[in-house]
Amino acid sequence: MNPATGDVLRELECAGDREVQAAVARARTAQAAWAEIGVQKRIAILREFQRRLHEKKSEIAEAITREAGKPVAEALTTEVLVVLDAARFLIDNAYRLLRDEPVPHGNLATKLKSGRLVREPYGVVGIISPWNYPFSIPATEALAALVAGNAVVLKPSEFTSLVALELDSLLHAAGVPKDVFQVVVGDGATGAALIHSDVRESKIGEAKIDKLVFTGSVATGKRIAAAAAERLLPVVLELGGKDPMLVLDDADVDVASSAAVWGAFVNAGQTCLSVERCYVHRSLYERFLRACAEKTKKLRVGHGLDRETDVGPMIHERQLRIVEAHVEDAVERGARVLAGGSRLPELGKNFYAPTVLAEVTHEMSVMREETFGPVLPVMAFDSDEDAVQLANDSEYGLAASVWTRDRARGERLARRIQAGTVMVNDVVSCFGISEAPHGGVKSSGLGQTHGRFGLEEMVRVKYLDSDLMPGMKKVWWYGYGESFARQMEGFVDFQFARGMGERVRGMLRAAGVVRRKQL
């Protein structure tokens, strides 16, 4: 459904337990051959995917806008561009990051061994993706899983399934086998079927996923973690945020206020990396508020397909009611509304005016709970210490930003903020840095996507060790005795005693170990 107009775009049937299990079983069967073709051939397919996506960039962006509501310009920059660059990163780096890695042996007892790390695909990776970034989130995760040799079963949000089907078509056209990447459309029950799929319940082959990547709410993430724990299913959970923005006393007010307005209202505030809490030094507070209010009032709210639109609709009525409740609670507790603060029914049922709130406190839900809407609450602080304490006073820890003319000062404060990512003098764009990991701490989740660490999440690491003297019995095997214990004491001293003389004496005591009798 188009959230701006309410028009039904297409009706789809929800996949039930049987359909989900069948999809996982097909993925299981197809995965072995996909892994066997090797990284270089999989990279070539990613390169073809990248080419096709570039050719269809405008078409894909408009499809995203029709289903998610965001302006076409945002669909291009925060979705299509992000995926093109994620493909670029994997094309350039996947072979190097996935190849065997030699492991040096520092212990003298193991010098006659050769070891390496081998990265192997999990098998079948399940992905449950949200509606707010219906293309970039599942695509970046799926590309990493696929290039590592996994098969993927994607369950997109029921609000943005058509965008997932566009991804499906692009990957298949690029050369990904049909059963290696599949989309199962449905609601929460379909996602539950993917998580709980199990070989014991299936008569159609092995039908359980080997890893799950989930992006969504904390409440749902906790339920998924509990379900995964029943069979020790590895998971990556990205569970949202309440990201703070710290504007220090030496910040550029014009630049920082523009960043706050964009960071709070991009995608109508429905971004896990949105500026959901803004803390400004008291000396700049009133100037900053005036700048934010003035800039917010100039934003053009409307349908995303209108190229003049800055802020589109919210995804649905339920999310809008959360925003409305947070603003009403703040006002009742003493907050001032400097811009917005109400619905825009003349545009449609899902439109809410971009809102700036002043005099907010941590007793208000708008500063404690994830709002996920176009609201910028601004609070004053008196010192850097206060700012850090306020930033960390949250159950969330996805990202944060620090604004200052002094980079060293900003980076010092950034190290003290409890978050997976902290940007100095920018917001949100960290998601588009393909080399950087994306993930949070505290209630913002477990594990990471994107970059080297995101790729590592898609493989099991196996240690492979070969002995270079296979015909020789190892000195630590059976044949113990009093002399052997003395020899081992000497060997330990030889390696780790502090004085050179003690090391030499240890070496002499240990020398006889090679002549002892063994089983």
C-alpha cells in the first residue's frame, strides 16, 4: 500500500509454515553448489548485479518511494547508492577477506606446525528485514551472505514486500540461482516460521536456517533471541536506537542545526540512526533552537514522488500515533513546540508535521523511548561531562554524534559515549560507509552488518592445523614421570623466565626430553 495515498499497490498471499519450510529446504539443497563455484565467480555475479541496479536506479528508487513513502532523492541516496557501494566493497575486498589466513605459532612447542583460518559459509541464512529501508537493509545483508557462499531466505516487512521482490528479480537476473536467494512474503507468523523451521518438523528435507539476521524492535528482537537460544541459532540483531547529538559550545550553529534538522527528519524520522535526542550547550541553546525552528518550517512535506518534497509520510497510522503520544506527553510535562506538533490531514492520513521541541527532560517519553518519527527534541547542558552523562543515560546504544570545531576534543568525547558508532560533525551517513561496521550496544542489538565485520558474521571460522613432522611422536604425549616433569619445568623456564641465565639453565634441563621413552 502507498502510505501517501492509501492506494493498494498489489495483494500478496502470506507464506505459511509449509511454504517457508519448503523454501529453506530448497535453499539447503542449492547452497552446496553455490559455495562450490568459488568466491571469484560469486564476485562476478555481484558485479553484474551492481551493473543492473545502476541501470535501473531510478525505477528502483520510485518503487521504494511508492511503497515506503520517502522522497525519491532519499530513495536514491540512502537506499540505491548504499547498495551499489556495498556491492563495490564486496567486489573489491571479498576475495581477500574470505581467503585462508595463515596463523603464526609463537610457542616453541608448536613451531613444527602450520596453521590457518578457513572461513566457511554457514549454509542457509535467514534475513528478516524492516519497512523503513526496505531495499538497502536486506540487500546489504544478502550480498554479504551470498558472496560468502550462503543461500538466503528473506522475509521482508509485510508493508514493503514489493521492494524485496525487486531485489529478488535483480539478483536472479544477475546470475544468482533461484533457490539460492528466495523471498517469503508474509507477516509476523511468516517470520516466526522462518525462525522455528526445523528438520524434525519437516518431511521435505532439511528445513532449518543456520543463522538469522534481524532488524526491528527491541521487543521483537528479545523474543527472537529467546527462540534462537532454544537451538543455539546464531543471530545478528539490529534493534534500533535513541541516538544522541551533542552540540558543544564551540560548534558551528548553522551547520549543526542543519544537520539536526536533516538527521531528525530524513525518512520522516523513521530511521534507526535518526537524531532522536539533541543536547546543546546552554550558551548556544536559544540560537540553535531558533535556527532549527526556522529551517524546519521551510521543509516541504508531501508525496515522495513529487520531486519538490523534503519529507514524506509516515508508514502507517500506528506509527503516527506513537509520535503523537510522545509529543503530547512532552507538552503536558512542560515542553514547548517551536515547529510542527500536529498531523497534516490535508495531505493524507499518514502525514505529521516535522516537529521541534524545546525544554524537554529525561522524564518525557520522547527522550526515553524510540519515537521513530519526525520529532527533534532539544535539551540544554552545561558541560562536556553533563553531555556525556546525558548521552549515555539510555537503554539504547546504536549511534551518536558530537559537534565541535575541535576534532581532538570531539574524538575524546566520542570514546566515552556508549554506542556502536560515534560520528564527529556528521550524522546518519555512517550507514553509507561500506567499510564501516553497523551495529550497536546495550538494547540496540548484537553483532554487526556491513564492512569486514559484517562479512565475518556470514562465515564460520575453522582453524586448520597440519603437523610438519607427522612421523615424530610429540614430546607431550604419554610417557610421563618425574624426569619429564623436571624437563617440562625447564622448558617453561627456557621460554618465559625473566633472566637469560635462568633461561639457559631451563634449556639444559629440558634437553633430555627428546630422548625419553614414550608409548
